[in-house]
Amino acid sequence: MELRQLEYFVAVAEEQNFTRAAERVHISQSGVSAQIRRLEHQLGADLFDRSGRTATLTPAGRAALGHARAALAAAEAVEQAVGEVAALIRGRLTVGMVVGCTVTPLFDALAAFHAAHPGVEITLLEDASDRLADDVRGGAVDLALIGAASAPPEGLEAYTVVSERLVAAVPAMHPLAGSGAVTLAELVAYPLVCMPRGTGLRTVLDRACAARDLRPAITLQAGAADAIAALAARGMAVAVLSESMAAAYADRLRALPITDVDTPALLALVWRSEPGPAVRKLVACGRRAFS
């Protein structure tokens, strides 16, 4: 018994006609008929009643149809599984991360994927979050770690890593240091140092200010939290960071919640829907690393 015989049998059963079945499987009608006869001989029973204008299943044919379909599906699954493994042996992945990223679980995920699939070449690049999201949509980037405001970008699959509110961070000698918290209006009375446009943090800040018709003086910008904290610690501007970012600099900066900015800044892995096997494996590594 051969898979092609089962394929022809299913085609005739579904089309109820040898001619249409032959057109469907792209061989001659005589070829389909001969293979069905051979299959019937091997099984010791007629599968079709050929006495009418259509080919109808006999009781033996009806009993065999479900099993034939299952066998063909299993063969297709085997082919797909082997194809996915073969695709992982060699290939290339382009991974993006937001500028200034120091989130080490991303690097742990890349290392784990590389250890499991050393034949896949990984290219890592930095850019603004909005451009990375566009590149993922367009296929130039396979997976990216981006910042976003309130929700991951539409049209992409996402795994949210961090969801935190913004805080202001000031050194002990700053006038705001004695406050337990600040409003946005109080904050923008001072020069600010923040992430550049296109990052999740900056998007949250810009939207909150625009909603209140406030025009902050962002006198300094930096893509790395270390640089923002260092500038703020020297009294050059008030830092705007996420809660966990600010906590890393508690020895030199005091974090003040911004009471009227509720929208969280997100950090998320994003990728296209229906990804290939390599991206699926990398996403799985990312989920494990960030969990």
C-alpha cells in the first residue's frame, strides 16, 4: 500500500468521479483507476460502487476513508516536522532592540537559542521602538524588544516583559527631593532629561503632556538609562525613568511617582503572526528568559 494510492482513493471519494479526481491529482484517469484497482486487490474488497453515474463508496470504502485521511495527514505532519528542523539547521535571524537596552534576559535568550541552534546566524541591531515595530511588520526584522505606551503595537504578536509607571528621579539637593510625589505640571517646571522620541517612555511622557497642554523643556536626551541617571545626579535636569530603572540608581537619586500619569510604559517582545520555526523557537527562549 502506497501513500499515493490513499491520496487517489480520497480524491475519488470526495469528487465521486474518477475524471475529476484525476484532474485534481494531476494524472490520467486510467492511472487513477489502475491504482485504485491495485489498492482494492491489496485490501481484498471493492472500495467503490461503479455501477452508477457516480463513484460511490461501498461499506468497505466508507470504513477505509477516515483512516486514509488520517494516514495522509500524518504523512504531511512528518514532512512538516522534518522541514522545520531542517530550516533551523541553517538560516538567519535579525533581532532588534530599543536603543540603550540593557535588559540582560534578552541576551540570555539569544545565548540559549544560539546554543541550541548554532547554525542560525543572528544579527542584532538597535533602533527606536517605532521604527523597529515597522521593520518587524515589513519583515526586515524577525523579532524585536521594544518600548511602547499602554499597549503593544497593533498588528503584531507580543509578549509584555515590563509594564511600569513613569517616575521623576532627582538628587538629594534638588528642590523636589523633599516631595513624596509630583504632578506633571510640577515636573515640567524644571528641565528634563529623558529617552529620545520613538521610545516607550518618551511616548508616554509626550502624550501625557499633550493631553494637559503642557510643554516640557527636555533639555537633554539619552538612549541609555545610565546616562540619564548620571546627568540627573549631577543636577543638570530631572530624570524621567520607569520605576525599575529608577530603583537601580537609588543610591544617588530619589524616585518620585508622577501622580497624574497613569499610562504605563511597556517593554515587549514583538513578532509577526504565523512566524517561521526559528522565530517560534527564539520566542520560546525569550519567554523562558524573561519569566
